[in-house]
Amino acid sequence: MNIPSQFDPIRPFEPEELPEAYERLIADPQFRTVIGHIFSNVPFEDVARKIRACKTNIEFQHALCYPFLKNLVAKAAKGCDMNAGAVDLNGRYTFVSNHRDIVLDSALLDVMLFDTGCGTTTEIAIGDNLLAAPWIKDLVKVTKAFIVQRSAGIREMLANSRRLSEYMHFVISTKHDNIWIAQREGRAKDSDDRTQQSIIKMMAMGGEGSVTERLLQLHIVPLAISYEYDPCDWLKAREFQLKRDVEGWKKTKADDVLSMKTGIMGYKGHIHYHCAPCIDRWLLSLDPDMPKGELFETVAKHIDREIHSNYRLYPCNYAAADMLAGNDRFKAHYTVEEKAAFERYLTGQMAKIELDNKDEDFLRERMLTMYANPAINHLEALK
């Protein structure tokens, strides 16, 4: 495909670029080590042979990523399913989801698109802050990721946002592929999922016509992701205390790598994905003369409502809401045994946190809030 050169710094690899990328990956010691952990019973040369046989990005995803993720779900979850009844998967969409896991949010979506018989997966928006090594950048570009360039000055950021938006429009209109992008930059550490208006503004920079027409061209589908347990909950709680206690504290690349590893390998319980209807028809119902600022706010709030109302809630969400509030408002949604099991889980996760001046009460409140917010927001969205 003839792809404009302006997209070269951010786009995934095209099929003709894969062989060279494969050889870089196969020669990289860190990549070889990771593959050795993932496919521990398979000689590396057999894996390398399978990699080299993949002629397209989707073939690589199906041959390497799909079996790994299926095995991962079998070991680290109680199942993963998706309700896509509100959309026609023959169409091409921009899936805008809440952000639970750095890697798995988009990866598991691709698995379920394979399982539903969709003819393609998604191109994935990934921040350049996560590209901690050259082999990681190669790998994500092999697996259809495009790069969100965040480390830039204000003027550069504007140009980068415009290029990112134009590339997203190119993916939908010309490449005829799907896109996954999180509703906000970074994960919502307290699970209070809110769409950043800046994401909507960025998407409206590309395309043609009015703001509404530009958003229509992306065919946005709000996607709700519900994890029963978040294996990174203790890391997020630890981060809350560090930000509270250490002036200017910021995560390092090593912190991001630990979060990625913990999120991938840790126990997740049940996982559910739910597609809301594409917002195209809703967008057409809006006042065409609505001011831009009001429009961006209205679209962001609509996506929030769609995500919140389509959460799948688990007993731990309701129990956490009651434990946080100090009442039993939601006791009909969990048993005494389920609440006790959740309390044991919290105790185990809290024990993983190593901090000077560890604030047990604060950390516990932060973790309870992570599990309570989906229930609180879901009930508010259904009013």
C-alpha cells in the first residue's frame, strides 16, 4: 500500500518491512529471553522459523500472539468474553475504551475479534513512553501498533497530534482497518474512567468537514472493559502514596516495565468486553451549531455514559463500595463468603507493597476505591 511518508515515524510496519524487523528481533538477546519464557517448551529456532514464515502483521498476531494470549487467559483468568451485539464487525471502527491494562486491553480485543470471525484486528495506539528498548518498538510495530509521540514541546505536540489524527483517519478510510485507543492518556489509577476531551479534540484534527463530520468519519465505538481483579492494584496504590509523600515523584521506565509484566502475568479473574453502539447516529442528533468546546465535552460525556453503563460488575465491586462507605447498601449483590474472599485478596495485595512509612489505611482506601468506582459509575449512568 502507498502510505504517505509523513506517517513513517509513527505507523506500524508494512508487510514488506517485516522480514528485516523479524531478523532484528530474532537477534536481540532480550527478545530471545522473553520468547524463552513465553514458549518455554519450544526451541527458539522453531519459534524463529514460525516468525519468519509470517508474511503479514495479522499472520504474526495469529501465529505468535494469539496462542500465547489464549494460554495466558487459561492460566491467569477465569475466562474472557465479549459482547459485540451492538455493532456489525464487518464495518471498521475506532474502539475507544477505558484503560485497565497497559498491554492487554488491546491485545485481548484482538483475540476476541479473531474469535468472532472478524476479518481483521485493530491498529493500536501506544505511547512512546512505553517503548523502553528498541526490540519493544520493533515488536509493537510488527503487531500493528502506531506510536503516540508524547515527549515533545508544545509546538511539536500540536503537529504530532495533527499527524496522529490524520493517520487514524487514513487507517479507517484507506487501509480499512480498525483502531483501538484508550479514552485517556495513561490508566485511570482509581478506575474512575473519564474520557479526556483532548483525545476527542485530537481525533477531530484529521479528516474533512465540520468537527462532527470528522468524528463521524472515525466511526467511534465506546468499549467497556471489566476486570474482576486488577493485578496491578497494589502497584497503583503504591504510586498514590509515593505521589502524595514524595514531591515531584514520577514513574520510571522500569516502573512501566514492572506494570506491564505484572498486568500480563497476574491473576485477573473474569474479564468482559462490551461494545456500545457506534456513536454515529447519536452524533447526527446533536445541534450542528453547538460550539466546539461544548461539543467536545458532550461527546466525552456520552462515551463515559456508554462505557459506565456497559461495565460488567462483580461481587468485589459491590463489596468494595460498601466497605468504602461503611454500610451494606449493596449486600444483595454479594454473599458473606464473597466479601470475606475479597478481604483476603486485599490483605494479600497490600502485603506486596514495600514502602518506608507504609500508610496502611491510605493504601487500603485507595484499593477499595479502585474496585468501588466501577459500581458507583455504573449505577449513576443507569439513572
